[in-house]
Amino acid sequence: MHEALLVDEIVRRIAEQLFDPSDKSSSLAFSLCCRSLSDPVLDVLWKWQTDLVTLFKVLPRDLWGISNTVGLRLLRSPTPDEWSRFRVYAQRMTRLYAPQNDHVPSEDILHLVNLDQSGQPLMPRLRLLNWTTGHALLPWLHHLLSPSLSNIHIDLNGRRATPVNVAVIKALPTAQLKHIAFSTLHTNTEVHAALLDLTFRTKWLESIYIQQDINTEDASPPGDEIQDEREPIELEGLTSIIIIFKNESAFLQNLLKRTTLPNIQQIHLKHMGNTEWVDANDLFNSILRSASPGVLHALRYTSQYHGMDITSATIQPLQNFTTLRIVRVTSSCGIVQCKFFLSDDDISTIAIAMPNLVELHLGGTPCTSTLVNVSMNGLATLAANCTKLTELQIHFDTVGFVNRALDVPSEHVALPWLTPNSCQLARLIVGRTPLDKDIDGYWTIGMALLQIFPNLKSIKYTQQLYGVNDWGEVMRIIKVQRNVANLMRV
């Protein structure tokens, strides 16, 4: 076992020295090396190769070239023997990354691959395909697919939902497929149907990542309801869903209507559009119905615009998910349209139900709304029950915070003493929350926060453009008082 690992490491270092795509003089050494090595060593060697330029270096130097305008191109046609040798090494590749810059293959190379008469996949051992550049080559992508593929990431480069996009999705082999990722994907009904069919056909599927195009203000065609007569199924292997969408989330809506996710561990939905997320509540409830309370440990459900109101009705179903470690349920928030409607009782519900919380974000960036009903009591309950918590973003009433702290100075002025059961919160995220413009106000809030969160290291103020960061002074007071406490212990 150790000998095999040693060979693997030696060959990897040889590969790093020999196979620099920018160094054209290395092609002869590369070709000679390949011809002199044994099959087992070649297998290890090619396991570390991830680009087509390296593959073409097994061909004679007068057959190919690289230019800034055309890219990787053929200078003449390969002989049958040369092409046969090319296929021998192509069949050893297990990973392929998209070429960069002038290394993108020209269409004549892909035509050559298309004319191959062997009837066999060019790279039958290929397990990972990461095609994130060269969108013009998407129609040829099926020549690089392999039944052994388990991990696929394809960037559609923001192209419209064309028949080519649908054909690429439909052509993906599913026998060993575990991880699917599509970037900058425009969607319509056909694309959603193809994605659903791919999901249903993939027996070993573990993760889905879909990022709709977010680089243009042009609207994508809507994703309509898909008529599917198949019986609902359990996607037992699926553990992760990440979907970043701009206009709608029709794919996930339709998926949840036809499946349950008994082993889903991570769900991440991010709405990047500048319009209302109208189905936010329905989708949130569908997710909670499909997931298993004893398995889900990360739920990120966020919108950069107006999505779901953060209310008691939102929080109540979450208390069944006792294994959650990361909870982010946020919408764009402001004093004109604040989306946060929680109280101390709601925060206590979360704190008691989820003792393993590490990150908690509820509501958008804390705003200046006067309707906030979370007080120092809610934060104290959170700290007492969720001792593993390290990051917190939540609306809380700083005015009531100061008033209550001043009423009971003996309870909130004593210097903190860290204990093994102290809350680990290190980062507090705040916004345009009103602060008393008085040093006593800064000091009172700082000391109260230090009592509740004795490990607090930073307060992130996320809206500096709107005025002075008063929270910087609060954090300075916390640091000074912590240093004093440390000196007193000595």
C-alpha cells in the first residue's frame, strides 16, 4: 500500500515537471516518457492529467499547434497509427477540465473526434468532467462523455435555453453519476423537464447544484408546471441540493412534488432576482415536508430581494429539525418593509430545539424598524442553549437593550469569566440598528453583549455607506474590557 502511494507521488511530481501546456518544448519529453513507462505507472501518470493539451502532446510535434486566435489546432491529419496511440492515452484519463484561454480546441479537432470509427467512448475511464469554458463546444460535448462519469460540472455560459442545452442534459450518462452541477443556466419548461428526467434516471445521485444565469437583466422564459405521471419516489442517495435562481424555482417545486428526500443533509436556495419571490412560503413548506428532521443539518433559504416574512409560523415547523447546525432564512429588509416579526419566545423555541446550532441568520441585515421584539432576554436564552453558536445575524431591540441594562447594572457590569459552557459566538452581524450616541450607551451595550457572548471577537457592520459605524466603538469597548478581565485573572 505504501509503495503504491510512493509511486503515485513520484509520478505526480514527474507530471508537474513535464507537462506545462505553455512550454511547447516539453512535448518531445512527454511523448518519450509515455512510450517508456509501464502500464501501471502510466495509469497513475494519466490519473493526474486533466486537460486536452496534455493529451495532444502524445502526438508528433508537427501535427498540432497553439495560437492566440485559433487555439489548439491540427496542422495536418494524423495517420491511423498516430490516432491509435492518441486513443490509447485518452482511454487512461479519469478527469477532464475545460481548457483555458488559447488552449481551447478548435472545431477541426472536434470534427476529427466525431469521425472516429471505433464506436467506443474516447475516454471510457473518465469520472470527472468540469467543463466551465468553451461554451461554443457544447454541441460536441457528448464525444467526451463516459459511462463511468460520476461528477459533472457544466457551465452553459448564460446562453438561452436552446435545444443544445436540453440535448446536453439529456445526453449525460447516469449509470455512475453522483454529482451534477450546471452553472449560468437559462431555464424553461423543456430544461426543467430534462433536469427532472435526469434526476429520476440517476440512481446514485448525491448532490445537485444549479445556478441560473444571474449576469443579465433579461428575463428567462418561465418554468411552467410539468405534467409527469410517474409515481412519487424517494431519492435515497441525495444529500445536497444547491440552487441559485433569478426568476423562479420551478425545477425544485416540481421535484419536491414527486419525491421525498429522506437523507438530505444540506439544502441551499438563493434568490438573486430583483422581483418578489412569490412562492417562497409554499416552497419552504414543501422542503420541510420532504426532508427528514433527524438528518437535515444545513438549511440556507435566502433572498437578496423580498421573499418570505420571518414570522412565528415560519419558525414553528423548524423546531422538529433538531439536528440543524446552520440556519439561514433571510429576505431583503429595511424600515419601509421589514420582514422580521419574531419575539423572544420564537428565539427561545429555536434555542431549545436546536442546541447544535453553529450559524444562525434570521431576517435580512438588521434594520431600524421599531417593531422588533427580540430583547436581551432572547439573546441570553440563545447563548445559554446554543453554546456551539459562532455566527449570528438577527434583529434585536438595542433601545430596550440599553434601558434594561441600565436598570440592573450589577447584573451586567461585572467582567465576564469564560467557562467550558460559555457560548462560542465570535461574530455578530448588525446593520442600521439605532444606538445611543453617548459613550455610556456604547459602554452599556458592549458590556451587556460581553456578558451574554464572552467569546465575541468581531461585530460586522454591513451598511457603512449609510453613516458612521457606531458599532466599531462598541466592539472597541468589548475588546478593552476583555483585556482587563484577562489581566485580572492573572
